Amino acid sequence: MGGNLDDVLSDIRACRACAGVLPHTPRPVVRVFPETRLLICGQAPGRRVHESGLPFTDPSGDRLRDWMGVDYETFYADRRIGVAAQAFCYPGTAPKGGDYPPPTRCADLWRPQLLDALPQMELTLLVGGYAQAWALGDRAKRNMTETVQAWRDYAPNLLVLPHPSWRNTAWLRKNPWFEAEVVPYLRERVRSILSSATARPREGGDPVLS
């Protein structure tokens, strides 16, 4: 039996485990609901998400939505779609560019509790190598490319994806099989999940936990 989702989210929102480690005040960003059936697990919020409190409000989100075959409104309005990254706070920008890796302490602290409180889960998208390494453990391959190539090994409950960052554009060009094989499967799974009874926002709007 799962835990109480509201209690778990309240605890996550109040978490300051990385205070003094991050270069800014922690601001956990997570967006899930009791109706969530498709969970997107990326790496960590970027700077834009840290500022907005809304996940995937950036070019990476545009590419991810294209892969999923959903529009911007559906992505944020349908409570069957949830987002809970590997780490909930923006880890900061590394001196040589790009963001620091997500600290593992976040997933260790919160991910088991959060997943236990989402009883209707049908599919988790493991987006990027860090999310895949934590969730798959010994089942992950030597690198992200090999793990995504083996995507059928993890289906139907898990689907492994490269990060939709525009930094991976060259990777997508070198690996056309991803958009030829994996993206159609992803879109079909999303259509199937969203074809169930409509999940409407709560009265007063769709809450954003940040």
C-alpha cells in the first residue's frame, strides 16, 4: 500500500538537505498527482526551471514533448503525466559549461517514498544516463547509448531515452534508429495511457509544487 502523496510532496518541498552544498537556496521542483500514470524522470532542473518552478519549460521540454507526441497544454494540464527528476533542485552550472551532475542524495532520500505513493504508475521514462544508472543499477549497460539501444529489455514499465537537450543533436544524427524505433513506441504508449478516462485539474487550477 502506497504512502500519502500529499505528505511526501510536502516533505520534498521543504527539503533543505543540500543547503550549503548548492550555490543557491534549494528549490525542489516536482510535479506529480494521484492520477499520474506516466512519470518522466530526467536528471535535474536547469536554470530556467529553477527560476520558473515548472519542469521542462525550455528547449529540452519542446523536444521531449515532440518525442511524446503531446502539445504544451496537454503536457501540463493532464494529471496522468508527472515529472520527478533524479534530483529535484538545480545543481548549478559547472565552470566549463553545462550543469553539474544531479546529487545522488536526493534520489536516495526521496525516490522510494515518492514511487511508493504513486500506485497508478504504468510507465516511467528514464531520461539521460544519470536517471538510468540510478534506476537500473546493474541492468544498465556500459554507457547511455548502449542502454538506449537495449530499450526493449526494460519495456513495458520502463523506457530509456537520451536527454532531449539540444547538446544531444549530434547524438541523434549519429543514431537515427532512436527516432525510427523508440519514438514511435513512446508515442504509442503515451496515446494508450492518455486514452483512459480523462484526468481533469482540481478545482481552482493545477497545482505546481516548487
